[in-house]
Amino acid sequence: MTLEVVPDRIYGNKLSFIIDGKEYNTDLTSYLLEPGEADSKKRTFAEVAKGAGVKWTMKLSALQSTTTASLWRAIWDKSGKEVDYVIAPFGNDTPTEAQPHFKGKVKIGRKPSLGGDAGEEEFTFETEWACTGEPQLVTSAGTYTPPSETGTGV
């Protein structure tokens, strides 16, 4: 029995993953852009209406490589810095209504781990970063608005 591939559903066989203007899909084995609860504090009604109280994170798993072109090395070199990201789940260069891109800013966390178990398997690492604001769903070129510190596009 063959599984029918339905266009415009997201499968794990195509991806464009860009951090700070550079493609890193060759190292990435898993990604998750996920909303969660923000730190608890008093908020105004206006802040809640704009999405305050939600904290987005980016979780990544990738292959370890110390080459200068690798994701591992980019994380090592840019640890603690805020950078732009673009996730194109369909691997398409131009976003469309049916195959959008997701863009925003993320603060790269601590330096990545190094090492693993003895054997023939490639070493991997996991990392989790805090997004600045909410990711923006982009459906056409030129419609991206960078997120503000308060969690919404400006």
C-alpha cells in the first residue's frame, strides 16, 4: 500500500531553515517552533489582547560538525546573540498562501554540546532558543514585519 502524498501538507522531506541569512538544512534533523506559557506576571488587558503571556521557543536537533559552514559552529560562534530566522516547511524559495514561510527573531542559547557514544553513528546535539515575539506567517514576498520586544509585529 502506497501512502498518497497530499500537496500542502507538511512532511519531513523538504525544509529551508535559514539563520542570520544562511541556510542550515543539511545539518538539521528535527525542528519545532512551539508556543508555551510566558513567565507569570501582571499584564494589562492591552498586553493580553496582543498575545502577551505566550512565549515561543525554537527546539532543534542537528548533527555535530565543527566546520565553519555548519549549524553547530554557527551556534557556537553566535551564542547569546539575537538573529533573524526563516523556516520554509515546504522548502520553497517564495512564500505562498498555501506554502507560507515563518519568520522572526530568535536569541541563540548556550553553546552546543560536543560528543556522544562510541560507534559508527554521527553525533547529534539538541538546543532550545527563545523567540522574540510571535513568529510571523508570511504568504507573499515583502510582507514580513519584524517582531517587537512586546511579542507582536509592528
